[in-house]
Amino acid sequence: MQQTFRYGKETLTYEKAMQLANGLLEGIIDQDTTAKIEASAALTQKLAEGNQAVYGINTGFGPLCTTKIAAKDTAQLQHNLLMSHSVGIGENVPVVISKLMLVTKLQALSQGYSGIQLDTLKRIQWFLKEDIIPVVPSKGSVGASGDLAPLSHLFLPLIGLGKVLFKNEILDTSAVLEQKGVEPLTLRPKEALALINGTQFILSYAVLFLHTFHNILELADVISALSLEGFQGSVNPFTQALHDLRPFEGSLLVAKRMRNLLEGSDIVTSHKNCDRVQDPYSIRCIPAVHGASRNAWKHLNEITEIELNAVTDNPIILEDGQSISGGNFHGQPLAVPLDYACVAAAETGSISERRSYLMLEGKFGLPTMLIKDGGLHSGFMIPQYTAAALVSENKGLCFPASCDSIPTSLGQEDHVSMGSISGRKAQKVAQNVTYILAIELLYALQAIDYRRPSTSSELLEKVHSFLREKIDHVESDRIFSDDINILQQLIADGTLLNFVNRQAHLLNVELN
């Protein structure tokens, strides 16, 4: 029986959001939450019928907030809002982002402070259940007053407009609703405003980035341990007593993981008495660099969890019927840590590329370019170029979007977060890092082959054998992009991490 999650009542985490988006967890609205939603909708209807001007309920929007709207026109007002704000451009967001936006909006609106109708929330659930996913352009949000443009496109299908992805085809919503025998909704007072005000575009990218970045961090330690063995690096820099003197949480964890990953390695002990004093920073400083990235990930996770369970539309309808116009929609709380975490992800890739370079130099028994017959064969010379290009691309993407602001809405919205750009850039950086790590992994596997008959630790031997079933040792030049793509897919889709965790459990190797 599928497990359930109660929208508006349970605490939503990034893991649960991913499960809801991927259909691994069923989202429901229980009776208590239903009562809160209906009470809020009733209060909003009362405000719409009253004489007092209430922003977005019986007035225009933005600088038009002083224009009073007649009660008979409130439905048209909401319909017009969705249409006029659907100005997104560029390539469409990934399907998982559209699904996450639906999930996170359901969580926010189900808390009963937004005046939304229960039928509207049920229709959003229906789109998810039927796998009819709104098509959302990626560009157009400035990350304040909510993610207006992408959220407008997300909810056009509620009123029968826009496009959806259904059965792997992009279709007009009207055609799909007709096929399903479902009528478009007529939105009630404040509903469109509640739907498009909020940070769900930024938030969904934060959720996906957290998922991708966590996978990267877990595997960066494993891959760097393989590289250390291939390079014949020292394990002394991972000594606990050393890190106890500078006890950052991330560094302590990474040092512990490295000790446990390398425990029992014959390759490590085979050069125990060599005359090398210390390794380059990309080996010696793994706990400091990977650890700093882990600290950034943890901070973003904490911020994201607050936002996942927050109410971020405007105005807010309190339980006593009071309408408060504030700024909960402003994306700055997410934008700043997203920019910080984006840098942290890029640095995980930067140090990985340096370790790849080390293995090409022909030192400590490794052949130059990691191939025996160099000259006739270029060997692994060129994949490092690709890693270098990706590292450089990431540097450009690391400029913080959150330090920019361009006023909009005739100055009414005079400071914006640009957090939507922060989120999109962070995910792009993370995707690039999966390729950089794939290249390091390709090098590390080849380097370890040259350390035979010495063996890795038991866990790393399992990893090496698993991956050698996917790609062979290199004796002569071949099309390396094929190998890179195979390894990147194993990293990106979680296959490699799942294998590592299963083997660690079976071998009783503690990695957390």
C-alpha cells in the first residue's frame, strides 16, 4: 500500500517533495485541513463582497492596487491575472520541476491562509494524479512578488488555457480536458493571486538542487578515495585528532568517511615507507573542501525546509478574517543560500578536476596520460580538457544572481531577489559537476588498474569491479565521450550511490 503525505499538516522535506513529484508518495488533504481551507475561502468571499478595498481581492494588482473592482467582476479579474502574467520565455523547465511546483504550491495553499477553494486544490491534485503536467517556460521570474510568470503558466491549465505534457506529447490543455470530460474551473476571489504569488519556482529548483548536490557530495568522497589510491596518496591528513582541532561539521564527516572508505587498502599500505612528505592540496585538503561544500548544503537544506512549510502568497488571510499585505513572496531567503550553495557545488567540481590532472602527470608509477603506449595513443589527455571547460563554465555561473535587483511594476516592486536565476544556475552547475566527477572516476579506475596486484579496500574493490562491468580498461585510444556518458548517468540517476550504500551496509562500513 502506497504511503501518504497530508498536505498542510505534515512537515514537508526535500526528500518527501521529490517522492511526491515522482509518484512514490501520495499527497492527500485530510478533513481537518479541508475545514481550514473552506473557512479561509469563506472569509475571502466575504472580503470580496465588502466595501473595504482589499488588495488583489477587489482591487487591481501592483501599481493598480488603488483601482476598486466591482464584486461582479472578481472572477474575470482572476482569469485576466493568469493570462496577463503568463509571459514566460525560453526552454521549458524539466518535468520534475513542474511537478515539484505543483507539490510545493499544494503544501503552501493547504495551510488555510490563502483563501483558495478546495475544488481548486483538488484539481491541482488531479493533474498530478493523471500525469497531466503543465508546460512552464524557464525564464521570466524576478523572484519577488512571487515567481509570477512561471506560476501563471503552471496554472493556466486550471482555466483550460496553456499547454500540458500528456502521454509524452505537448498538447493544448483544452484538448486534454475535453478528452477527459473535465470542465475548466472558474476562479473565485483571490484564487489566481494566491496561485501565482509565492516562491514555488525558486523552491522547486532548490529541492532538485539539494537532491542532485547531495548525490554529488556522497560520491565525491568515494571517487576521491579511488583517486587517492590511484595516485598513491596518504591517509594521514584524515586523522581524527587533526580535524578535532578544527571541528567543522562537514570536515569531520568527510575525514571520517575517507578513513572508513580506505580502511584495509593494500594500495595505501604498499607505499607506507615512501619518501614523500605530503600530497598536493586536491588530495590532502579533501576534508576541508568537500566539508565546506557539505556545510553549505546543510544550510540550504535548513532554509529550504522552512520555505517548504511556509505560506508565501499575498495577501494573507488570518483566521480572524484580517487581510495582511506583506512580503512573504520575496525570494531573498532562498536566493542568497542558493547562490552560496552554487559556489560550493562548483568547488566540488573544481577540486575534482585537479585530482584528474594529477593522475596524468606520469608520477609514482603511473604512465603519462594513463596509457602505456603514449605517443601513438593520446590516452586520457583530452577528457581533462572537458573537465577544465566545465569548471570554467561553472565559474561564470557562480556570479550571485541575488546581488542584483531591477525594479518592476512602476517602482511598486522596487527590490527583487532574482532567485529564480539563482535556482536555475545552481542546478546547471550541479549537472556540470556530475560530468566532472565522471571524468575523475574514469581516471581513477584506470590508475587503480596500474596498482595491481595491490588491492583497494574491500568496499572500493566492489565499486571498481561494478564499474569495470560497465566500461573496460583502456589499452588504446577510443571515443571517451561514451565512457564519460556511461559514468555520468550512473552518478546522476543515483545508481552508483545506491550500489555504494548497499555494499557499505553489507560490509558494515560506516559512511554517515
